[in-house]
Amino acid sequence: GQQLNQSPQSMFIQEGEDVSMNCTSSSIFNTWLWYKQDPGEGPVLLIALYKAGELTSNGRLTAQFGITRKDSFLNISASIPSDVGIYFCAGPLSSNTGKLIFGQGTTLQVKP
Amino acid sequence: EAQVTQNPRYLITVTGKKLTVTCSQNMNHEYMSWYRQDPGLGLRQIYYSMNVEVTDKGDVPEGYKVSRKEKRNFPLILESPSPNQTSLYFCASSSGTEWGIQYFGAGTRLSVL
């Protein structure tokens, strides 16, 4: 089936460092979503992107909708210990099917 | 408080013993969905429902059943669980217009022996 490929699979960084991760697809998406899953909890939406080229921020997080509509990027600036978790990209297959596809996730660990 | 509630949170069962995982939301959302999370595979959609009495298969529906008789509830049924259904399960809901923006429950960790 349809796949979203996230990179990297895991990251281990020092507190204060910036983080970049991306998500790519072989198909075009009209919406890109970024979710974060804290340990032991369900995913929570961080950022939603609706337009090619769009750059959206949420605090220290910035996400971009790729121009080709086949990729998206998430950056975290000045990481802190509570940034630990799994970050997922996701996209609806189309506007009205109800099917949501998730990437495999990027696991982030932050060393204080 | 707006929330999606799943029960039970943890379940250990044996092969072939029918079980139901309940999911309830109090946000009057039209859309509800079930996912399973396995290491290295992310979240995979099992079934979803765009509204009451409307359900559709996701990517991995085999071995699962769902029903949507009322708006707030969307139970996941495993008629004859097998060990390959050992996983972490999440229920989610969203409004009909922005169904990609989903609110997740806390998860149900299921082990089938």
C-alpha cells in the first residue's frame, strides 16, 4: 500500500541542538500532518500543512510542505528534554476517503 | 474535558478467545478510526468510520471487526485473536470536515499468547 518514508529512524542529540527530520512519498499529498507521541501516550497533532511551499511554526517547531507535494520537513530548534518522543508524519490519501497514512516515525532522544 | 477513552489499557489473552476493545469520544465527532502500532512500522489504519453506520477498511483490516451504532462509540472486535495481533492499539476521532486532524486515545496494549 501507500507508504510514507521518514528519515532518520532515530536520533540521539544533546540538549540545545537543532533537529531536522523529513518525510517523503512516491505520491502527491494535499495535506501533511506532523504528530508527536510522548512515551506511553497517544499521538498529538503538532502542525498541519495545507499548501505546497507552506512554512508553519509552532513554538520551536517549524514544518514545511515541500514544493513537489511529495515531501515535508520538520525542524526543532534548541531541543529540550521534553522533546523526547516519536515524531510521525501523516497524510490523508485524498480529501474524502477517510484513509490516513503514517510514516514509520522518528524516535528522538535528548541528552540533558 | 474533551477526550477519547479506550478500555482496557492492557490486556493479555489467549489465541482464539474473542475480545472487544471499547472506544468512546465526547467531542461529538463524526469520524473515528482504529490503528495498530508496531515497532518500525509506525501506525497502520485498521478500520475507520466517517459517520454512524458507515465503516470502511483501512490498510490492515484482516482479523478485526468494528461497528458504529452510535456516534460516540467505535468498538474494535477480535473474533479469534492470534499472536500476530499482539500490538499497541489506538482509537482516534475527528470532526467530519477536518478528519485528518485526529485526537487519539491513550492506547491499549494487547498480548495474545
